[in-house]
Amino acid sequence: MARLTSPDWIVLILYIVILYGSAFYHSHADRKNLDSFILAGRKLGLPGFIATLVATWYGGILGVGENTFRYGIQTWFIFGLPYYGFALCFAWWIAPRIRQFEFRSIPDHFDKTSGPAARVFSGIFVFLLASPAPYILSIGILLHFLFPISLFPALWVAGFVSVLYIWFGGFGAVVRTDMVQFILMFTGFILVVIFAWFQAGSPIHIWAQLPAMHRSPFGGNTFSYILVWFFIALWTFVDPGFYQRCAAVRDPRIARQGIVLSVLFWFIFDSLTLLSGLYARVLLTTNQPLFVFPLLGQAVLPPVFLGLFLVSLLAILMSTIDSLGLISAITIGQDLWGLPDSDSRSVRRIQIGLIISIIVAVLLAWAIPSVVNLWYVLGSLVIPGLLLPFLLSFTSWSLTSRQVQILLVVPTLTSLTWWLGKIQFPGFFRIEPFYPGLAVSLGLTALYFGIRTFSSKLS
């Protein structure tokens, strides 16, 4: 349990009060119709877009600290660099067109372009991809660090406290709280870097004290391991949080500009978290690397500042849980449950979906108690099936509804089968499950377009 002073606890309490105050402000207007509840009335401006996109992207902050403590600058090469590139591609090619289509979600996108069956299949995948389980696990671990509470009840507290205000305010509440959390996340890590700098010296000074492995882009791992993470970064193209925010902007140009500026903020924040992890590697000796950021805060920050840093960690985690919890709820209540005949019934179904999504996420976090493993498993299973059908829907290379369904299901089943085989026979299934699934998706796509080209020549 962390050793906090009374001023630190006051800061934590003030954070909860301010967070819920901002969430409930104007929340009555967020429930007046379905678009207001799930897309904030499609009136999202540039500052709100940047704040909610940047804050939502960093839910695995404890995993980032753990990986940096273990492997050094490798963290930036697997959790930073590839995502910047794919995000910029998304901004240029896809983001403005999402707003022009005026669909509400990725499953709704598939429903309008490929039919109801594609909506259901993609809805199942989005539900898994948007699971807040890794971030509920992170905040559960942090609560376990802060309070005398075991992990399992901490997971339930983490889940429901992080999404309770969504029940009343929907996406509008997410945006308002993310604007608060955006400020807090930068404030906390700027403080810890400044105080660590005074205690241990400049980044140039600590660089020489790091093990050689921590100064290598591979961090002691193989090229194939690094490459898998580059492929998993394709997650960006089918990230339902990106889609929701691009669908919610008032002007398509805001989506493109917002993502480009968000990449800049991500780079700045990644620099702060990387420096913090490297300072932790020099200053700390611990057999609990998952706790290196809270432990670093305890080691270098005085009272009040420690409270602010812990608040920044909570803000990063809660901003991701509430966003993904809402997306999962929309997927259940709107995309999988069916399309009811009134906005009020739609909102009620989404609220019920919120409860279901949190229960599933808590159980998943309990079953796979590793943030990085949850990212890896969910990404490896879902992305190969979802990626190409989604990207092709933005091109003139049209597929039939049946072909889209096969492209969604068969690669996913391939990755799942390979993953189960890898668990049972690790010596035989050496290739990572992501690759067979993506290879099958590419092969099926090539087959479909080969058949279409051959048929057009015959006609």
C-alpha cells in the first residue's frame, strides 16, 4: 500500500469531485436523442477532439512503465513510432470520409455497406477490440497499490467508478471529463520528470548509467518480436475510438487536423513517459516493475505533488475505460441487440449494454491478469479479420456481402485456432497467430479480386 499524506488524499478527493462535476454538467442535454448520447450531437470541435483522442489512447500507462523499466527505449519503437505513422495515414485517407458517411459506428458502417450479417460479425469483433479489460486491470492494480483492498474487488470498483457518469451523460460526458484528464496527465508527468531530473541528473547523464540493452531499439528482443508489434499497430485503422470521434466532429476537416495535432501531443507525452521509465530504471530497485511509475512518484515527489502525479495516472486510466466502456455498450445496445423504434429505447439499451460490458471486462481482466498480454491476444485475434474488409469499404473495389462476411470470419478463426494450438503445442506453432490470420485475409482478398478480374475479361 502507498504511503500518502493528508494533502495527497485531498488532491485525490478533489480530482473525483471535479471529474464528476464536469461529467454531470449539461448531461441532461446529452440524453435528448441517440446522436446526442453516442456522438455528442456531431458538434465536437477541435480542442475537444484532441483532448479526448489523446487522453483515451494511453490507458495502458502501467504497462508502458513496466516495459520501459525492463527494456528501455524499445517501448517507444513498439508503442509509439508505428502508431504515429498509421495515425497519420488514417488522418489523410479515412478520417474526413467517416464524417461524410454519417454512420454511427464501425458495425453501422458495415451494416450500410455490406448488410446486417456483416454488422453482427463486426460488432462482435469491435466488442472484443474495445474491451476496457486491460485498463480496468491497470486501475485495479493501482487501487490495490493505493488502498488495502485485494485485486478482485478493486477491479469491480475500477470498472464501475470509471463509467458511472456515462450512464447519464454518454459521449458528451466522456469529452468533458477527457478535457480535464488531458491537462492532468501532462501535469503529472512533467512534475515527475522535473523532480527526477533534480535528483538524478539530466537525461544525458542517466543515459550512460543505463544497461546497453536499455539503449537498444530491440531491448534484447528479436526482430520478429518487434515486427509483430508493428503489425498490431494496424489496430489504429480499426480502432472504434478513432471512428467514434471522427463521426462526432462538426466538420470533416477537424478530424484530419485533430489527428495530426494529436500525434504531436502523443510524441510529447511518450517522451515524458519514456524519460520517467528510464529515470525509474536508474533510481529504483524493485521486483514489481508494473508499479514503477507510482514507486518513482513516491521516491522523488513531495506531498501534494505526489497526489497530483497519482491523479494523473488515474486520469489516464479512467479516460480510456469510460470511452471504451461506452463503445462496448453502444456495440451491445445498438449494433448487436437490434435497432429499436425510438431514441429513448436505444439509449436505455446502451445503458444496459454498459453494465454487461463492464461485467465482461472485469471477468476478462481477472482471467488474463496482464495488460500487455490482453493487448496482444485481443489484437492478434481480431485485427486480421476486421482490417481489410474495413479498409476496402473506403475504395471502389467492392465486395459482395457474402465475401465480406467470409473475410471477417475466416481469418479470425484462423488466428484463434493458431493461438489455441500455440498454447497446447508451443514447440510446433512457432509463428505468432497474427500472421496466419492476416495471410488468410490477404489470400482471400487476392482470390476475390482475381475472380472478379477474370469474370470481367470473359464478359
